[in-house]
Amino acid sequence: MSNHEQWLAEEAAVRARLAPPGVATREQLSSRSGADFLAAISAGELPPPPIGATLDFIPISAEPGRVVFQGTPGPQHYNPSGAVHGGYAATLLDSAVGCAVHSMLPQGKGFTTLELKVNYIRAMTDQTGPVRAEGNVITVGGQVAVAEGRITDANGKLYAHATTTCLIFPIPPAK
Ligand SMILES: CC(C)(COP(=O)(O)OP(=O)(O)OC[C@H]1O[C@@H](n2cnc3c(N)ncnc32)[C@H](O)[C@@H]1OP(=O)(O)O)[C@@H](O)C(=O)NCCC(=O)NCCSC(=O)Cc1ccccc1
């Protein structure tokens, strides 16, 4: 089996156990550590977010400090110039680096992206095949976290690289 086929097989296995897209409640979010929250999504106990359905990508794996998403860019992701819109890579990378930060947070702490810097190394097309966005934490402080991410295809070719700065804060109680 080629790397390409292996990635698609792994994606199909994950998709089979994911719940339908939705948004977890504040209680479901605040009652778990970040790692447990992401594990609950991977296990199909909590819904994966709707943005994954909009752009057609899913979480492939999540461990403390490292989270991977996978999707296959297609014609629906194109810009007017005839290649995949930069927002596709930015969205996958924002997801990967943000969730990598989330995976390190204790129960009751949330995060949001303050800044995302993307370097577009080479263009994606509908011939690229499956790509993975891998996010890795660099540092997590009391208030600020920094992470980096990269998008590669099944042959290891690099398409985009990102760094992020995230704000960490106590999750406010539900209104
Ligand atoms: C071309 C360049 C910018 C510069 O590359 P260099 O510094 O010269 O680096 P290098 O020589 O190492 O080549 C690296 C790879 O690039 C390939 N290549 C090189 N020259 C050309 C060329 N002239 N044409 C085509 N490909 C070229 C080259 O073959 C190699 O690939 P390979 O190893 O063979 O597989 C490259 O970094 C790139 O394509 N980045 C992605 C940008 C991107 O996708 N942005 C997001 C979409 S924009 C958007 O959506 C915004 C929008 C909104 C609304 C409406 C409209 C737009």
C-alpha cells in the first residue's frame, strides 16, 4: 500500500468513528483537560467542529503537544488563480497549532489564536492528494503559548509552514 493509500485508509477509519459535526457545550469543554477534550472528539463522544465539514478535513491524531489534521484539497477549495486558496492551508494550520496548544491545557483553561503566520512554500492543487497539517507546541506559559505547524503530502513534500501565538485564559462559566 502506498503512503497515499495508507493515509486515506487511516482517514476512513477515523471518519467511521467520528460523531456528526457540531459544537460542544461550554460544560463539555470546561469539564475536561484539553487532551481529554480532543480525545473525546477522536472517540466520537463529542462532535468534531463544523469548520471541518465546511472545508472537508478531520482530526487524525491528538497527543499532548502534537495534533494532526488531514484533508484532500479539491476544486471546491480553489481561488480565482487556479490553485487552492491560501485560506485552506491557513485553516488547517490554525486548527493544528491551536489544538496542539489546547492539548497541553489543564481542565478549566481555554485558548484563542492571537496571531497566525503562514509561509506558503508551494501551491496545492486538486492533484496533490491527501495532506496533513501537523501542529507542535513550542512553549506553553500561564498566559501565552507558541506553536508551529507544517502541511505535507503523503510523500513528505512541504506545502506550508506556520507559527502561532495563542492566549490562554480561564474558560468563563456558561451564561
Ligand atoms: C512560486 C512560489 C511563490 C515561489 O517559489 P520559489 O521561492 O521560487 O521556490 P522554489 O523554486 O523552491 O519552488 C517551490 C515550488 O514552487 C514551484 N514554483 C516555482 N515557481 C513557480 C511558478 N512561477 N509557478 C508555479 N509554480 C512555481 C516549484 O516548481 C516548486 O514546486 P516543486 O518542488 O516543483 O513541487 C512558491 O513558494 C509557491 O508557489 N508558494 C505557494 C503559494 C500559494 O499557493 N499561496 C496560496 C494561494 S494564493 C491565494 O489563495 C490568495 C488569493 C486569493 C484570491 C484570489 C487570488 C489569490
